[in-house]
Amino acid sequence: MRIGELAAATGTTTKTLRFYEDAGLLHPAGRTPAGYREYGQDAVARLDFIRRGRAASLTLAQIREVLDVRDQGHAPCRHVEDLLATRLRALDAQIADLQELRATVAQLHDAARGGDPDTCGAEQVCRYL
Amino acid sequence: MRIGELAAATGTTTKTLRFYEDAGLLHPAGRTPAGYREYGQDAVARLDFIRRGRAASLTLAQIREVLDVRDQGHAPCRHVEDLLATRLRALDAQIADLQELRATVAQLHDAARGGDPDTCGAEQVCRYL
DNA sequence: CTGGACCTTCCAGTGCAGGGGAAGGTCAAG
DNA sequence: CTTGACCTTCCCCTGCACTGGAAGGTCCAG
């Protein structure tokens, strides 16, 4: 199939597919005599994997690592497990950071809600922030 | 004071201060005969405000809005309150999204943790993702 | 044989908040 | 007089994952 069909079949765009090829996530596609890219079903499976990886918030670099392991003939299960564990820890840290930030912002907002603009001094930009 | 002193006094860099001036967060500074920027104490207060805004995860554009209101002679309290409320809602949404994502990744990780690499078929990249 | 849908490559831009570094001017100390 | 610290403008680079658009080639239906 050609690039447009593959894009439609995997819910992405031709732009993205060429970008993935440049980024090393897709093997350079075979070409028709006219120079058009030609893909087989394996490309669909590969893109489905990439999509699942993206859905799990893995970066393209991480997904490529997994694909590289697979392309070298090894089962990437172990690598995927490590990746997911790392991602999980990062997500926990990120959520904790955001919750802390939320508490700070909520505190500021509580102080500002009920404030009287007329009592603002001109020597500072805003006493509520 | 000169730009390096101001940077040291506010815990930032000269690069950032020039960037803020370009971005409209700082008024164009006065210049010495040699062309050096010259700042007063008000610049320190302004940068402290910017720093607090950044700490509350406001964007530079949002902070500039507040400063613009202030510069036009109005107390920005009300504007700040709205901004904080909006930021709070965005943070809640972001935290909820991340928690959902975390659940998904945790599920994948649980499935992968106990898996046997030898049972992986070659027809897919990895059955755990 | 022409129109339109598709394909190719290449270059540039998006958003965000700066950072790196070059080429050159200024100032005070030694 | 020179050294070194500081300042100036200028332009490009970073990360991340694309997206937009121009200029041109290919293919098929009418």
C-alpha cells in the first residue's frame, strides 16, 4: 500500500509517516518505479505499536529503542517492563509536583478571593501573588 | 544598578533580563552614556513579582497581562484572582489526566511484570504494550 | 489531453522560556 | 598599557512531535 493508505489505515498523516521514517521508527520504505513509498502489513503492526507506546506517554526515542531491540531479533519484553516502570515513577513524581503546585495556587487564590482592590499599595505589583 | 547586579539580586541571568525586556515584561531600561542598562529598585520588585508568578506556573504572557494592568494604573487584584482560578482549573484537569494515564501505564506494567519472554510471538513487536 | 488526486523532496515554523556564543565596546585596577 | 570583568547587539540552538507550504513528478478517469 502507498503512504496515504497507510496513514488512513493507522489514523495518522503522511507527514507523520515520513517524519517517523526520518526519525528511525520506520524502516526506509520500498519504492515503486516512480519513487512512491510502498508498505506491507508489517508497517501497520509497527505503527499500531508506536501508537500504543504514545498512548502510554512513551517518547518516540523510547519507542524506537524498543523497536531496535525487536529489530535485532530479541524479545523486548524486559526492556518494555523497565521502560514502563521508569515511566510510572516519572508520572508519580510529576503528579506529586503538580499537586504541590496546586496547593500553592489554591492558597494564593483563597487569599485573593475576598481581597479589596482599594487597599492595594502602589509599591508592589500585587500583594496577592 | 547594572544588568549583572540586577541578575544577581533577583537570582536570574543577564540573558533572561534582556529576554524579558524583549518580551515586554520589563520596561526598556535607561542607559548610561556608554549604553549600559541602568536599573532602579522598582526593577527588583517587578522581577520578584515575575518570579512569584512563574512559581505559580503562570506563563510569561499571563504575567505580562497583570503587569500591563498595573502599568495602566489599575490594581490588578481582580485580574490576578481570575488568572489563579483559571490556573487552578487547568491544574485539576492536568492532574486528572495524569492520574488516568498513570492507571493505564500501571496496568500495562503489571501485565508485563510476570511475563515470559519466550512466549512472545514474532508477529507483533511486544504483547505487553 | 487535461484535471485532480496523489506522491516526492526540501525548507521553515509551531510553543515555551530562555541559553550559547561571536564580535566588539567600556571601565577600573595593576 | 594591558588585562580581565563587564557590557552591547546579533543570530542561532535547545526539546518534542509534528505541521505547513512550495515546487515539481505520477497516475488515472473522463
